[in-house]
Amino acid sequence: MQIFMEYKVHDDYVVDYERLMPHIKEAMKQFNVRNYRAYKAFDQPNLFVEMFEVTNQQEYEYVKSSRRDENEPVFGKLAPLITKPLANMNCWAFIEQMENN
């Protein structure tokens, strides 16, 4: 299951965001996610996407709720930096589409 988390950072907080990201990347290890990557949009200022894989829906729901929790010690620090409430951060799960034979 491929997960995408997308958010926009306030102009004034991009440097703070860049300082926070190594801590977020480290904290993501507690979830045993695979292939974690973070991207900055090429054509949309201050738009960021994190991509990673989880094994099942239960893991997805757990990661999503943890990442949206303002009281979580690391992930909650993202709340004041982004343009929408942390609880509403975009988070999508996709499963690979198999070809019909």
C-alpha cells in the first residue's frame, strides 16, 4: 500500500520545516514504513509530499492518526508550520492496480 501525505508550509516557516524534517524522518522509523521519501514540489511553492509504503490498512490508519496528532511529540511540531490544521493534512492510500490478463 503506497501512502502519500501532502501539505503546504507557510512562507515564513520553510526554514523551520527543513530543520524539523530530519526528526520526522527518524520518527517514521517507529512505524516500520518502507521506502520513505520526502519531496518538494517543483512548480508549487512550499508544497511538500511524503511517500512511503505500509503493509495493510491497519498500519495506514495508525500512521495517519499519529501524523495528524498535534500532541504527538515530533509530528505535532508540524502543526504551526502548515497552512491547514494538522488534523486535516492530506493523506491518501493507494494499492497497486494489477493488469487484467
